[in-house]
Amino acid sequence: MDRASGELEPDVKELLEAHLEHDPAARKDAREIEETLRLARRALADQKVVPLPQSRPSWRVPSWAWAMAACFVCGLFLGIFGARERSVAPSIAYVPAPTVAAESGFWSASRFRARLSPVNVKSENRVIWKSPVRKPEIL
């Protein structure tokens, strides 16, 4: 390839030509290389010089980051303008607080007091539970 492009020193060129005279396979390879370089020069001679592409800066934002930013902006836009169209306040139903009479169910305090000790505990007593790891106090 160096010989075909004219880049060999004169003494190296003489040694290579002597080698090519005695080796027909190398001579065939040299002719193929010369023909390839000739065709390449001919093809490039008709073309304008194409500049090498500029390298991109290393701080460039990846495309997935732009896609995430676009999704965020679209969601923000839809959230703001979607909420403005539905300005109806939700109705809040009044639910009365449970009375003492409604406390007779499964989770009632009286049921808890009855199972707490085998001794009968008066219903007026209060249960104070200070810590989840200690037993509750009955006052």
C-alpha cells in the first residue's frame, strides 16, 4: 500500500520490488492494492471535500432528559388548566359522631374491659393505654 501511494524510501522500494519479482502471490496482491487505490483516488477526485463532523460537547443533555422535561411540562399544563375547568367544590356530607349507645359493637371499650381481667370491672372505669408495649391502666 505504501508503494502504491508513493510513500516508500528508495532503498525499501528496491527491496520490495525484488521480493515481488520472486513471489507471484505477493505480486498479485500488490496489483490489487494498486488498483484499489487508483479507483479510490478517481472516486474522490470528482467529489467535493466533505468536512469531518464536529464533535459534540460533552455537556450535551441526553435526549431522554428532554423527553422527561417535555412530559413534566405537559403534565403541569394539563393539571393547571384541567383544574380550572372543574371549579366545582366537592360536596361534604355531614356524618354525625357515634354516640355511646352505638359503642356496643365488636371493637367497643366495654368489650375490651370485660376481656382484660377475670375480675368484673365497673363500666365507669376508664382505660388508659400509655404505650403499645405495656398493659393498659384501668382507672
